[in-house]
Amino acid sequence: MRIDRFIISCLVILASLVSELMIGTADAENSARLVTYQEQGTTTYALSLMADLPAKEVARSAVVVLFDTSASQQGEYRTAALAALDTLLAGLNPSDQVELMGVDLKVNRLTAEFATPGSTELKSAVEKLQQQVPLGSTDLATALTTAVERLKTTSAAQRSIVYIGDGISTANLLDKETLSATVSRLREARASVSSFAVGPKVDSHLLAALANQSGGNITIQISEGDNTRNAQLAGKDLIAAVRGQVLWPEVVNLPPTMGQAYPAVLPPLRSDRDTILVGTTQDVLPAELAIEVAATDGSKSSTYSWTVNPEVSQEDNAFLQEVVEIARADEGLSLPTVGSAGLLEVARLIGAQMDGLTQIAQHAAVSGDRQTALRIAEAVLHNEPGNVQARTVQNFVEGEEVIAPVDGGLILEDAAVEGEIVVSEPIVAGEFVEGDIIVSESEVEGDVILVRPEGEGFSAPVVGEIILGEPEEDLLGSMPGDGEFLDEVEQERRVFAEMLSKETQNTILESRGLMSTDPLVAIQDLKLAQESVQRAVDLSPEKRAELLDKLESAIKEAQHQAFLKDEIDREREEALAAARESKLLNERFEQKIEKEKQLMERFNALVDEQRYLEAKEVAQVVEEIDPNGVTPRVASLWVSFKRHHYLQQVARAARHQAFFDTMYQNEISHIPFPDDPPIIYPDAEEWEALTARRKKFASVDL
């Protein structure tokens, strides 16, 4: 029950963050603020810084969208996440680069490379995402590391990672070391992380810490109203987060009098929200503090300066002590202070925690455990000095007069005092009055005498009614006494234990129904139930051990079922792989037979056309396809024999033809011819001239 209230409070926090993320758009002279709280010589402060950036459009952005596909993202949550994704992709600039990834136990890259919004490849990736079944848990650290590696391959002016999911990384918990390494990679690549937290349960603290450390923003699904409309508004917030300018600090100069500030490394500055530092110092802060930061936007470096005047210490800022204590554990790495709105929500959470402690102190005071009540009340007053209820408990325990605020007037415990009413502040109905109250009559009419610190008196009208006598209703009077309170608390604990036991039993039964089909989801549900039992406050150690033992046994059973399912799935995959391989071999064999058939048909056509050399080349190709086959071997030998037989026939025909031609010439040579006309030879002079002309060739050696 308390865990559910905590989750609801987280949702309220992030819902208010959505409405207040644009805080801090002040002018340059008002872009820094330092609120303080002083106690016993120690000053705790919160510093708000915002760079005065001129409005400009980022030339080109590289965006990696991490879409959570774990088992928790089902139903209306998945519908809302897809609606936010569609709005985001539709609102990006045409020059931007986008890569879409599905994130669960592994990272599924749905786009091979960066694509432009509206491209066919990106639309196809979204269709693949819509068809993917949400299963398993989430490994957010690996997803962010993969996104950073992809962003390093681009030269875009601004790099952004947009995460859409619940932020619960059960597959790889982001402890201090893992979170520190992840943030270092983000800073090295200058990649900001902005998130849309959507799901039945969300880790708003982790997503806010990532946004704070990387210069991103965060928004959350609001359950009230039209979910699709709210998701579309969240998509517009993501667009604004991607387009907002981010400055990455390189050199930070803080005055030494500011002492230790957290986060130890100044988070990036944004154009649409301020950046928060909290810290503590033993020194007295001067009237003016000069702060200087050298930062880069990825293309050029600039220096930004602020002059801030520390504000007067206020009791309302006492929560800063608790914030600094939280930040000191990891040097502010996990601070979820996303701008001033985030700091205010942290203050509200601490205030709610103090109210819870105050109620415990009231229960302890009424039950007689005054020492515990006093210790808790003093702890609450240390963090929240203006807590009226804690001051009332302290006065009640220490035996002082208690004046409880009620609607319509003030009720006093003592009715037999004389004098006049003397207070330090005006009496207002429903408010606690500090100072001495001395009454001479049972009813007072007219004015009340007020005394300034200097002692000068003046009168003011009574607001409300002053009633004397026994209290009609005391702040602590409604609590049962004489052991009844302990019985009531014990009864509440038994009811809570019974309810938690029923919920645990139902979770175990539902998980056993899932073990055979989806053991990973069953293990996740059981671990969530185990975490709920571990965090339950009003639960006896014996009952806690009993429920944890049942859950541990169920988890082991689910793990065994997961092992069996993995083995069955592996055997099924092997059988499917063998069937696919057999089918592939059959298809290849059929293709080979078809190809061989086509080649043999060409072979026969070439033989019929007496193109034996070409037919032999085709036969050799068939023999390469089927080296052990009979058909290609016979075809090769047969075409060789066929060609030789053809050549022999041609040669024999030529020989026969030449024989007959020669015999014919012999017959012609037997024909006599007459010497008519006779042969006439040249004269002697012509022979001599011919001989003379040839003498020049006598010395030539052939």
C-alpha cells in the first residue's frame, strides 16, 4: 500500500515537472539565484544558473530513439508510447538524422543507419517495431552505451538520445559504478538524454538523474483524460527537448567561499531550463558572488558569467540540508534536480517524508514512548524548523502548554489564569500562536493586545473565537490511549500482512500460470513482488521471511521452467533449422535439376544444328554443375563422337570428289591440240636487252 502511494507520488512529481520544465527563462541579469539556509555557522545553499542564449535553430541534430519493448510495455502504455513516437518523428526537421532501436534484454537496431524523418527506411522500422511483441526486461545501460557508439559516428551539431519507456532496468541495475560510467560516456560523446516515462511503474528518479547529468529533459504519461492526446503532448515535449540548445561545461570557476558543491561535475546548461547546484560551506557568503563557466555547444566555445546575490536564510529552505546529505553519498551523481521544478519536487518529497515522521512521533507520544517521540520530533525540526506538528509534539513531550490550531478559534488547556492576552503575532483562526497567553475571563470580546519586540503595545481585532476550558479537540487527543493505540496498530499490521500475503499468493499463482509459456515475465513479476515485500515497513520479520521464502521458491521454480523452456526452444530451433536447411537443399537440388534440364535442351538444339563445338561447351558446363552425373558425361563423349563422325564424312566426301575431279583431268589431258596458231618467240635483240637488264642482279646473294 505504501509502495503504491510512493509510486503515485513519483507520478505526481513528474507530472508537475512536465508543466514546469520551461521554468528559468529569465533575462541575463536575472539568470542566477542563490537561496540559503543557515544553522550553527553552516550555510546550505541551492544555486540556479541559466545561460542567456540567443534563440537559434539547430542546423542538424542526430537523434537515437530507444523504444522500450520489455514485458511491462503492453496495452494502453504501448499505445501511448507509439503515439508519442509518431509525434516525435513527425515534428523533427527534414535535415535531422534518426536511428530507431528496440530495447529489452538486447538492443534491436531497427534501422541499419541514420535515416531522415519521413524516409521509407524509418517508416519500415516503425512498422517492425509495431509488430514486435513486448517480452523480457530492460538493460538500460547497454542501450545507452549502444546509442552513444552510434552517435559517435555522426558529425551532427547536436546529439540527443530519446528514451520512451518505464526506465526500470531490472536486467542490469544502474548502481553507482554503472551509472557513473554511463554518464561519463554521455558527456564524452556530448549526448543529452531526454525521456518519456510511461508504464505501470516508472523509475522517475533514474530518468531524472540521467536528464540532469546529460542536459536533457523528462516528461511522463498522465493517466487522466485522453491518453493518446496526452502522449502526443509528451511527444511535443520530446521535440522541444531535442531542439533545445545544450552547453557542455569545460571550465567552471566557483568562488572558494561556496565550499563543496554538488553535483561535483557541473551538469550541462540548457536554453529552456536552469541548472541546479546544491552545496554547503562553513564560510560567510559575501554580498556578491562571481561565477564563470566556459562551455561549448559542439561547434564553438563561449564564456558565461553571473553575479549572484545570496538570499536571506529562510526556514523553508531547511530541506536543503537533506538534499546535500543525499548528494554527498555519490557526489550528486543521482540527484534528480532537473531544473528549479525538480528541486521543488525534491523539497516536496522531503516535506512529505517529514510529515510521515511527525505522524509516527504523534503515535509514539500518545502511546507513552516519549523518548522516541522527542527524538523523532527533534529530527523533523532539524530539517523543517517551521513544522507546527513536530513543535507541538516536542512541547507535549517536554510538558509545556500546548495550543492546538482548530477551525474557528484557539483552544487552551488551562482555563484558570489571569491577566491579559499577550502574543507576538496576530491571532488567526486555524494557525498556531507563539508566546504567552494569559486569560482573565472565560470569554474575551473586542481586541487583542499585541506586543512588538521593542515592547510597544498596539491592538488588533480578534480573528476567530477564543474558547477557554478543557480542549474540545486536541491535536493528539483523538489518539486512543491505555494500550488501545498499540492494539489498533497491531490490528492494522495484521490486516496489512494478510493483504500482502494474499497479493503475494495471487502473484505466485499467476506466475505459475505463466511459467510454461513466458517464464521471464513470471520471474519479473515475482521479483517485483519480492521487492515489495522487502520494502514493506509494517510487516513482522517472521511474516516477511515467510513471504520471501515462498517467493524465492517460486522464483527458483520459474528459473527451472525457464531453463526447460530454453532447452525446448533450443531443440525446436534446431529442428526448425534442420527443416529449413533440408528445404534449402531441396530447393537448390531442384534448381540444379531445372538448370541442367534447360542446358541439355540447348545442347540437343545445337547438335541438331551441327554446331558441335558450342554443344561441347554446353556439355562441359553441365558436367561442372553435376560432376558425378551420367548425363553430362555421356553428352560430352557423344558430341565428340558425333563431331568426328561428321568430319570424317566431310573428308570422305572431299576425297571422293577430288578423285573424280583428278580422273576427269586425266581424261582431258588425253585430248590432242593442233599448233594453230603457232608459238612465236622474240627476236635476238630483245633477248639481249633482257639479259642486259638482268645483269644488275648478278651480284645479289639470295
